[in-house]
Amino acid sequence: MELDTAHMAPEITGLLLLRGMGLPAIQWVGFSNHTAKSKLSEIENVRLFKPHELKDDTAAAAVRALLALWHSLADEAITYTSMAAEKEQLYIAALAHRHMGQPHESKSFFQELQGHPIFDELAKYTVNQIGLGVDPSVKRLADLIKMDEKWEPFAFADIYEQARDGQFSQANEEIVQKIQFQEFCLLMRHCYLAATGLDVGLVERKNEIDPAEAARRRRQATVRRPKRHVEHIRTQTTEPTTKPDKPVEKEPSGSFGVLCPKCKKRHEVSTSVRGEMFKCSKCGSSFKIPGGDKSSDSDASQAAHSVILTLCPNCKVKLKFASNARGSKVMCSRCRTVFQLTDRNSSAA
């Protein structure tokens, strides 16, 4: 099953199809799309969700974070969740760390999450996907779900690590891919419903029987996207320079959660400190709280650009990974070789 993009906002559909809705690889890092990255950092919520009326800004932040994760922008996804509701903030952080090859951190966020509305449907889908003749580890996941009658994120995290390390056959690895893709679709559907009040629903994945159609849609999205961007710039430059000022948005009261970019500890902070420096009580590092003036956005964007350059030990293709992936196992985007990203085979850029 996949998202029914025909009922989603055109901008969001375009971002999803920019990568394509085909079954993604096991690990969603190392393949970041800079066009999507730029788009997500520039577009406002109203235009992102147009023509649908936005009903919940926190859910909109979660949708933006999931779009970043879909394009392998794990660090940006975590940053965007700082304005999301706590449940989605924890869930997306857990997914991001799972894809970055950090299972302990991922399990820590799932432990704090303590369940989510999509878990029941995800559990049913997983049991239906796991049939006879599968690897014992994969079969054990289905047995646990049947016994406890609920989704098992910790057991799936272990199976994901085995698949990421290449310990499964192609058929068993594809089962893991389908489960995590379904998890993404269910979470995106849940967040989109909360943000707009519209249930986009799920449809059968057409690209399972027609991969050429998925490739065609990706090519079309890649060709159309720059044209729309140029037209948007042209429209901006021809508008009168005496446009009335936009109404100042009211600052929401209360507090919100934010993650330390170094150790990922979650802090509860007041909304009045947006844009100010904050010191983490766990690791002692200082960072700016998202929001506030433009300088905080600039700092976050600059930090997100920190990457590691390395060569695949098998096919020697030049690869880029997020700086916090050093020491983790990563996958080559060309030959799919899994290798350890160390100081010896990498350099900062």
C-alpha cells in the first residue's frame, strides 16, 4: 500500500514524487536530494498545503519533517520536529536515528513514545506480510505481535539492523522494506489528517507490478520542478515593491519540546526563548532554539550542510553522508555495499 497522492496538496505530491513512490532502500541516508532540501527550507506552510486549509501547525511541522526524512534528510527532519506535537516529535526522531544506524538512540525514543495511533494498523499489515518460509528472525516478529496483540518497535529495530547488515535473503529484506515503507505511509497519512482534516487514504502500490511507471513519474517530477521554481521567482520580481506588510503572527503560549543537536536529549522550553541560545543539561553543548529571528534559521541551515565525503570501498564512487553518521554502517547508493564510515575513509566538507 502507498499514499493516495491524488488527494494531497500538489506541492506535497511533487515532493513525494521527486524521489518516487517506489519501494525505497533499507537505509534512507546518503541519498539526500538538495532540490527537496531547498524547497522544504523555503516554502511556507500555507503554500505547502494549498489548496487545503491548514488546521494544525504542529501536525504541519510533522508532515514537513516526514518529507525531509523521505529525501534522506535525517538531521533536517529532527530539526523540523521541534515544532511538532510530542508524539510525532518522538516517533520521527526514532525513525531518523534508525536510518542513521543508531539503534540504541532509536529505541530510546520509542521507549519514551509509549505507543502511537498507527501501531494497530501497522501490526496487522506486518502479520499479513510475514508468511511461511521466512527467516526465523522475521517470523519471530510476527509471533511477538500475535502474542502481545500490538506493534513491536524494538523487535523491528533489531530486524532492521540485520537487514541493513545484509544478513537476510533478498525476499526477506524486501519484507522489511515493505514494513518500514508502510510505517512511513501510515504516519504521513495520520499527520496529514491532523494538519488538514482530510484523510488521503492508501492505495495498492502500482509500482510493484509496473516499475517503469514509477521511473516515468520520477522523471516528470524532476523536469517540472525547476520550471515551477523559475515561474515563482519571476512572479516575485514583477510584484509591486510596496506590498503591505504581512500581519504579525501571534506567538503561541506555553512550551514546546526541542532536541539537543549533539546528544539528542529532549528539553521542554518556553516559547518565549525561540531564537535564543540554550545549554543542554546532559552534554553541556549550547545551541539556538528554532524559531525567532532569521539568524537561528541561518545557523540551523549551516549546521545541516555539514557532510562527510568518502569513497565506496567496492565501486570507488564518491559518496556524501551526514556528519553524525561517522562510526555507523552506511550503504553505497550505486552498488549497495554496506561499510563502516570511519575517520580513515572519510573527510569533512
